[in-house]
Amino acid sequence: MSNALPLGRSFKIDSQSSVSEFSSSGSFRNIQSLADWRTYLPNYNLSFINPEIKCVRPERLWIVTHPISPEHLHQALQWRYAVKKFDSHKKIPDHTWKVLEESLVLTPSSFGLQPWRFYVVTDMTVKSQFPAISWGQTQVRDASHVVVLTAKSELTTEDVERYIHSISTTRQVPLESLAGLKNVIINSLQNPPAGMNVREWNIRQVYIALGNLMTAAATLGIDTCPMEGIIPAKYDEILDCRKDGYETVVVCTLGYRAEDDKYAAAAKVRYPLEQLIFHVEQ
Ligand SMILES: Cc1cc2nc3c(=O)[nH]c(=O)nc-3n(C[C@H](O)[C@H](O)[C@H](O)COP(=O)(O)O)c2cc1C
């Protein structure tokens, strides 16, 4: 939508009915009159921020924009469950699928190294081979899309150089200015965090992509089942990914739940929030 409010930015609307955007320099830039915005506001999900200011200076209303409302996000997360039975007749539309692929590409990784590849399998002849190497589970055959998330088994200095080049060209900065970063990354490969080896470190990154994909899918009303009940080496054989230095970590099946999947109605089993989340505050 061309008139969309930019996401994650703060605005204030003052008593003069003008809308301003908070800029990083600390000043406000006048944008448009409130009358114009009022036409569009109902289309957006807005949160009020800084309620203290709202109280002390009631003439000012602060808002922050975000893609969906907190209530919608909560609803989507509650709706998601690990699907046991997909409706094999339903396929994810292309334009929706493309965004889900972007959720993989946009996944953050340590240093931004992206030590992964994602294989998207929709071919029925290939999918049909999967239950036999997935503890007999049928989601890998019946889901619309099967994503095999693989990690790079090792990272070399060439991988780091490729990444540094990518930063240089994307952000138009000279390679020399990235020499320090390059050394820090190479040192980290020699001494990965928490005593891990690089392979384990890479596998951890892949799970971030899995989470990102599942949350993105739920937000779009697409069902998923994350699956570790697989024989990774057999997936590697079918995908022939080892030759390029990648190994299967986990699978995510995506599509639409079957109407008779009884797990859809099962209550979520989660420890109470108070036992999981601890606030450190004044
Ligand atoms: C890494 C991972 C691997 C999983 N592997 C399987 C699997 O192979 N088959 C399956 O049916 N569910 C699998 N699950 C689903 C979990 O059993 C499920 O997420 C958990 O019981 C919580 O239920 P919910 O996702 O329905 O809320 C896996 C989940 C995760 C996060």
C-alpha cells in the first residue's frame, strides 16, 4: 500500500493536528496533517507508546507502527501446532510461498555468516521417498512444501572472505575498512563461542531459521510441523548436499492441516509463564 505508515517508527500527533516523525537526530520532521492520516489510520496496527507522556501532556499522542497487532500475533502463535496430518490436496500459493522463503533468507545469524542452505521440495516423487527415512511420518509426503534445513559442516577463511565481499558490495564500503571485522570472525572460527566446534555453531544458527519460518508461516495462516524424526544422512543422499559441504539438520513441513487431524484441537502443554519468564526490574 503506497500510503502505508513505515513500520517500527515513532510518530506523534499534536494538538495542532500535525503528524511528525521522530528522527534519529532527535528532532521531529513534520509529515502531513492529521486530517490526511485519519483517512489511513484505520488500516494500520498502531500501539501507543510512552504512556507517561500521554498522561502528562495529553495533547500529544505517540504511536508506533507495526505489521500486525499484538493480539493477532498472539492468536497466530496459539493457532500454530505441530501438524501430524496435512491435507495433501492443498498447495501454498506462490506469492505466499515467496514470502516464506524470504523469512529464511532474512533470518539473522551470528556475525551474519548465513552458514546454511534450505532445500525446498515439492516434487511428489521425491517427497514420497521421505516417510521411509522419517520414522514413517507422513507429513513429509503430504505437506505442500518440505523444507530441508542444512548447515555448513565447516567454515573456512574463504567463506569469511566471501561474506566480507558481500558486505563491501552491498553497503558500498571499501574492503580495507572491513579488515578488522574479518579478523574477528576468523578468530571466532578458531575459538567458537561456548567451547563449541564450528559445525555445532552452524547447526544452532539453522534452528533460528526454523523458528523464523514457523512463526512467519503461522502469521500467514500456514501450518507447519518441525521434524527431527528423520535420518539426516539419508536426506543428504537424496539432496546430494554433502558434496557442497552441507548436511541436513532438521526438516520443516508446511501446508494446510487435514480437517481430521485431531492434534489441532489438543490443548497446548506449556509450563506456566511465571515458571519460565523472570523479570529483572526495579
Ligand atoms: C526441533 C523439533 C523437532 C520436532 N520433531 C518432530 C517430529 O519429528 N515429528 C512430529 O510430529 N513433531 C515434531 N516436533 C513437534 C513437537 O513435538 C511439538 O512442537 C511440541 O510437542 C509442542 O507442541 P506444539 O508445537 O503442537 O505446540 C518437533 C519440534 C521441534 C521444535
